[in-house]
Amino acid sequence: MYAKSGKLLKKTELSNITRIGSRWYPKKIVFKDMLKKGAGTEFIIDEIEFDKEIDKYIFTKASLK
């Protein structure tokens, strides 16, 4: 993400791209705030399922509270 001035503010790095079924998916995602020191926030995806059936009750207001 860039500021209107063109300065880089935030960066997302995708790595360990793997084919899962018919999709390509990153197994590691790093979000970095370029204005701060540090490594950023790292997401590691060890396991993922696509097109999984989800029961409708999961998305009710009561269940989401």
C-alpha cells in the first residue's frame, strides 16, 4: 500500500506457493508495516480445505457472538 505521495507504507509478501487441487496458494504470508521496525506479522498455513460444506447455523447472529 502506498501513500498519495508514492511512499511505500505496507507490504505483503507471499511465499511457499503450493498447488492445492486446482488452486495455487501461499503457505506463508508476511504483512509488514514499512514505517515501523520489526519483522511484521507472519501467517503460516499448515493445512487448508477449499469448498468445504459449512452448516448454515455457523453464520447465525447467536453463533457469531
